Amino acid sequence: MVILFSLLNLIFPPAQDCYLEPGVLDPHTSHDLKNISFEVSADTGISISESQQLLSCIPNSRYSQNRNQSETSLASPQVSPIKTESLYSKMNKSLVDPYRISQGGKFYQEHLAIFQAVEQEFGVDPFVITAIIGAESNYGRFTGSHIIKSALATVIANTPPETPMPFYDKNNKKRRSRKQYFIDQLKSLVTISLNTGYDMHTLKGSWDGGIGLAQFMPESYQAYAVSPKNDYPDLFKPEDAIFSIANYLSVRGKWQPGPIASLVTPAQEVIDVMADKASIPFDTIVGHYTDTTKLNHTLTNNHIPSELYQFTQSNSSSVYWLTYPNFDAIRSYNPRPHYAINIHILTEAIKDHVRNHSA
């Protein structure tokens, strides 16, 4: 009988032996996944066996011939910080285009009652939320086609421990390596799957783990996703995505009524002070908060600027933006300055579109 079972196992190997297949990530063969399974067990109370089963036999999407190129490059060991200036124009062209502006106006009008409720509860500019959803998922038209569990495990497997995050999120006091960041996302994904209706084995999103219209990372889902109606927030539904982004910007971004940024034309002496710097603190420029003559800009309503940013355009000339605390609120969502400033530009463009096309 023993011999018979042995022969059957050779012909029909047990499901758990899938970790022996090439291109498969599993706690049996991955030190990272093994440690994650122990931590998940300790955090959630499920057994180590159950935890390892949840993380077993994950396809390493880097081995797939049809893998997404951005996933491959960003999961590569050779990741280096990207200069903010070089990305401003590229994002501006792809994000602030007539189609995305008009669709943003349509999305805002379709969900006007929700936006009004959110603005009353959280005080966040609804057009900023609209612009973020437009940037993250093209208003829900593309929320990602990757199995998130596989995407996260792939990045973890192909990222050296010492690799830093490309951009430092100053709102996060706990500065993590890139690898640790994605390990934490995978742990959160398991917890979400255990506590909500999301199935981590089939849940699809972006190459790096973004979920739904808001493209929340799993940690952000746990901390900031809210729903006015559902037992658990469904970020694939516009209402929950809108409420969740508003909650995120309010709680984590510390959003306050006021401006985001102003386009300015600095005097040459200010330009000389900046030289090739991406940004400098506002008080470094003028010496006194009320002295704005060197920026050809007038402060209103006593809102105090934070920094002056310099972005390089496609023709190599520079544009200068004076930013306020709400700029940093948007950066809490995505720390890249070129992202935040283009969200502001798209926000204003959608506002103008709605004003000009309202009945």
C-alpha cells in the first residue's frame, strides 16, 4: 500500500508540492514569505499552517513572458531615485489632457450628491478627490489587471533589503526600505482578506498592489478606507472610493480649507538662490512671511506658504510654484512633488470645465 501511494504521489503530486515548480514563490522556499507567515500568524491569531497556506504557491510574475514592463523595472535590484524635475512635463502631458479633464467634470457631476456629502463631512475639496481618482484609475476605467498577492510577492522577491524607497514620505516618521514597505503591504493584504469580503487569491489591482478607484495600498485600506453604507469599504465603488480619499486627506494629510499652490514669477535673485534645487523653504526666500515682492505674488487670507518648487518643462525652461500645506496633504497620498503639482493643475482644470459647462 505504501508503495502504491508513493507511485500515486509521483504521478499526481500533492497540491502543496507546487512550490517545487520554477517561478513559484512559497514559504517553503522563500525566507521572506516564511517570516511573513510567522508575523501574520502572530498578528491575526491564525495558525502558522493556515498563514503559510494563504501565502503558498504564488506565481512570481517576473517569470511571466507577458509581465508588465513597469513591474519588471521597479522590482529590479537597480532602483535609483528619479529626479523630480525630469517628470513634471511628462506627467503634465499624460494627466492634464482634454479627455481626462472632460471626464473628470462628468465624473464629478454624476456623483455630485456624494461629493457634497463628503465636503460637508471632511472639508476636503471635492475636485481634488476627482483629480486623484482620475490620475489613479482614470475614473474607474482601469483599476489594474494584476493579482495583487502575486504582484506584491514578486516585488519582495526581487528587491534587495537595502534598496531605499525612491521618494521619502516626510509624513511617515517610520522610514522603511522598499522591501520592508512591500512586506508590510502583503501582511496587510492577508489581514484584509481575513476580515473583509476581498479574496486575496483573486483580487486584482496595480502592479504594486493598488486597490480600486482610489488605488489604496493595503496598509492605507486598513487605516483610512471608510464606507457610509457597507460593512467593509469597497474601493471599486465610487462612493466608497470618494469617502475613503476624503478621509485619507483629512486624517493623514491634515487637509485644511485653503490654497494648494500658486504659479509665481520669482525675481532673478530668488532664481539664483534656488540654482538647481528642486525646492527651498519659503522663509529662506523672503526672510519674512509677509514680504512677497520677490515672488511677484500677494498672500491672501493669511495663508502661509511652505515651499517654492522649481519644475523643468519640456523646453528645459523652469516654472515656479509656491506651495501651501495642502500641497503636502496631497503628497501624503503620493510623495512625488511632480504628482502633487499636477493633481493641483488637473483639479483647477476640472473646476473650470464644470463652471463652463454647467447648465
